[in-house]
Amino acid sequence: MQLPADSTPPWAIGSSAYAPLAEDRRADVVVIGAGIAGLTTAALLARAGKEVVVLEGRSVGSGTSGRTTAKVSALQGARYQVLADVHDEDTAARYARAQLDALAWMAEQAGPVEAAQWERRTALTYATTEAGRSKVEQEARAATAAGLDVELGGADLPFEATASVMLADQAQLDPGPYLAALAAEIAASPNGTVHEDTRVTAVRGHRTFRVVTPRATVSAQHVVVATLLPITDRGFFFARAEPKSSYLVALDVAGSVPQTMSLSVDEPSRSMRTARIDGQERLLVGGEGHHTGRGGPTLARYQALVDWAQEHFPVNEVVARWSAHDYVPADHLPWVGAASFTSPHLLVATGFEKWGMTMGTAAALLLADTITGTEGVSTPWGAIFDPKRMALRGLPTAARLNAEVAGHMASDWIKPEAGPASDGTGRRRRSGLVPVGEPEPSGPAVRVVCTHLGGVCGWNDGDRTWDCPLHGSRFEGDGTVLAAPAIRPLRSAEPPSPTPDA
Ligand SMILES: Cc1cc2nc3c(=O)[nH]c(=O)nc-3n(C[C@H](O)[C@H](O)[C@H](O)COP(=O)(O)OP(=O)(O)OC[C@H]3O[C@@H](n4cnc5c(N)ncnc54)[C@H](O)[C@@H]3O)c2cc1C
Ligand code: FES
């Protein structure tokens, strides 16, 4: 079955609506990144009367928030048993409370935005194996202990589940219109401004800040770094979280499709929900997760999703396909708040582990409380997300991540040769000592040396991007930055043209 040529979600917002930052200015708060975490924080602050400036390197919703599955759910696969195990039951309960508060906030926000297609749905975690059965039953116990009103059973799947647990009254939405409406609200507020095509290249200061972009600077008392993974090194989150990519296909299926938002606990993991695209109900199928920048050709990942769907549904056509990545913290709790003791007003929101619709919103509620000085009033669960926590149980995972990073760094520099992909794109070779890549068989080459910390980027044939296997920065074929933590583009491999004679 033919895959669409482009990797674009059906709800993509498209071109920029807001002018780049062109002049130096001051503000109470600078928010870096116009995804769900950044935009929700900015909207809350603008409502609270703070002067807030959003700086977005590309366009509103162009990051993971615009390329997600967009289930809005407090039931999140097998999350509560992990939190109870790595932390404790109290932490799991606070996490659940944060998700429910975020869901309630989003319901109020999304309800009036017709294009966001907010729909209440039941969330389902299920298993198809015996090993998976005990995991689901354990999740039912852990989620109940965390305060969620879950019930065993309820699977509406076209194959047999060995066990399932469901949580009613969750939701799904189209994230593009939702994010666009948040940005429009900020821009329409007398206190808010949104700038697109404005990549932040440095954040200077410790008590007050200068946020530097290519054309101008903003001075502020608070900075919120909501760039999926922070672009600032304070907190060293890149060394404590794993970037994980996943893939999605939207399918035209003959007949009815399951109405629950489901997620399997068995491998390979499969996620499903419906979506109304151009007036037609489609089935979204997601999965094929792997460490970003590692794991071979990605076109095959889309194909694997289609093959799986065809086993269970009469699929007529693949309507759309897209992918994204998110960060999994070593101790499985997001980081929200001050990144370090020395910079109490530099705040981060990261590590949402593919549950950032609710968790990005919860992070925004907490950050807005922190900045307006009402910390703990409406977000009593907030302390568990403190980025400065000592997470001893996460240390072995962090050590493993960093050992793998060191291994990749060495082996990719020793032998950078790779590809090309089946369509001739993305050959990687050595030019002198430097690894270079050719996005097109006969196009200009780029130095595929990641501008974050020097990882050798690999070709993602499904999305036509260069992805760094160390901490998940991503670049377009020509080297333009797509995703943090990198802030500078890949350099051209072509020698600079000689300066013309005067
Ligand atoms: C495949 C997939 C499916 C998912 N499905 C779900 C789901 O069903 N439900 C759920 O709750 N969660 C889901 N998630 C997780 C969720 O989508 C993310 O956690 C969330 O979108 C992250 O939001 P964010 O605002 O932190 O980051 P982003 O949306 O990535 O926003 C960060 C923004 O910062 C900008 N930026 C980066 N660097 C700079 C810079 N230097 N200067 C200025 N701007 C910069 C980027 O361009 C980007 O727009 C999924 C994730 C993936 C990968
Ligand atoms: S993302 Fe850190 S080296 Fe590439």
C-alpha cells in the first residue's frame, strides 16, 4: 500500500502568522518555544497581567505538539506502576491529580475552539499476551491507588485482548487548531506577543536575563525554556533523558473503527484513536518507538504500522503519515521548575515521556503559579516535578544512556560511512576527517556534525531529516535546525565561494 510522499500531520498549522523579533525590548517573562507547554504558560501569564513574549524558532505548533497523537488522558499505558515502583504511591497519586487538573483546564480551553474537535473518549490500556495480562492488572491496581476511577475490561478491539483497563471521560483533539487558538489569544492580549522564525541563540544572566536572538534581544526577570529539551545546559537534562521517536499513520478503513483511545502494553506497542479528517472518520495507528537517530530506515517503520493495521482492519488507503520525538527522563518524572539553584528564575518544562498534552498543560499551570507567586495554591502536586530533585533510582538508567552516547560518538566518528537509503537519499561519507551527508544524490552536502555536542547525525529516510543519535537534535536535509537542543544549523560541506574582487 502506497505511503504519502510527505510526512505531514493532518492538523499541521502551516506557514508563520507572527513576525520575527526585530527590535530589542523588555518583558516580565520570555517563553522560548511555542509548543503546548510554552503557549499554555504564556496564555496563563498574559491572563494574570504579566508582560510575556513568546519566541519560537520555527512556527507555532511546528514541534512535537503539532505532531503528536493528541490523546488527552490521565490513563497513560502502564505509567502508574512505573511511578509507584521508581518513586512511591504518593508520587503516582500526585502525578494523576496533575493530569486530571490539566484535562479539566484543556476542556474549558478547547471546548469553544470548534476546529480543535475536542471529543470525550474512553482511554484503554490493553494486553494481548499472558505477560501483558499481569501488567494490565497491575496497572489497574496502581491507577486505582493513584486515585483514578478505572475499570477492568471494556476493550472494543477487533482482536482478542487478554486483559484491559479503561478510564472514561478522557478526550482527544486536533492539536494544530488548539495551539493556534492559544497563540492567537496571547497575541490579542495587551500583555502578550508571539514571534515566529526567532531562534534563541543564548540566555545570559542568573538573576535577570538577556535572551539573545539573531536580530534582537529581550531582557526579562523570568525565562521559561519550553523547547522540548532545554536549549540551555543548566540542569544537564540532555544527559538524563532519552529521546524517543514514534510514528503515526492515518488510515481510511472500510466499516467501523474502535471508539476508545487505546494503547497496548505488549511489544510492539500500538496506539489507536479516531480523527475526523476532511469530514471523514479515520483511524490513527501509532507505534514503532525507538531511540531517535538510531534504529535504521524509518520508512520501514511506517510500513510496519500499515502492515499491522491491515491484519486487523480493511484498510483502503493511507491518508497521512508523520513522526515526532519526545524525551523519557531516567527516573520517569517530568522536570518542571527552576533548572538550578543558581538561576531560580530560569524555568524549564521537559521530559513528558510522550504524555505532554496533559503533562505540558500541567507544567504550564505550575510554571504560571511559580511566576505569579501563587505556587502550590492551584497546583498542590507541583513539588514532585522539581528539576533539582535527587533521583537515585534513575542513576543506573542515566549511566547507561551516557555509556551508549559515548559508544555512538566513538563508532560514528571512526566509521561515518552509511547509506544511501533505498531512494538514493542520505548517503553519509567522510570528507577529510569530517563526516558529511548528501540529502539528495546530486545536491549540496552538509557536515553532519551535530552543533550541540558533535554527534554524527544519521539520515531519517521517512522524514528526510538528519537526526542526532546522542541527544535527539534534528535538522532538515539542508542543515536547518528542526529540534533542540541544537541551536545552530549544520554547516555546509561546500568550500566557501571566493570573495569577488572589488
Ligand atoms: C509520536 C508521539 C505521539 C505522542 N502522543 C501523545 C498523546 O497522545 N498524548 C499526549 O499527552 N502526549 C503525546 N505525546 C507527547 C507530546 O506530544 C509532547 O510531550 C508535547 O507535545 C511536548 O510539548 P512541548 O511544548 O514540550 O514541545 P514542542 O511542542 O516540541 O515545542 C517546543 C518548541 O520549541 C521550539 N524551539 C526549539 N528550540 C528553540 C530555540 N532555540 N528558540 C526558539 N524556539 C525553539 C520548537 O521549534 C518547538 O516549536 C506524543 C509524542 C510523540 C513523539
Ligand atoms: S543532540 Fe547532543 S550531540 Fe547532537
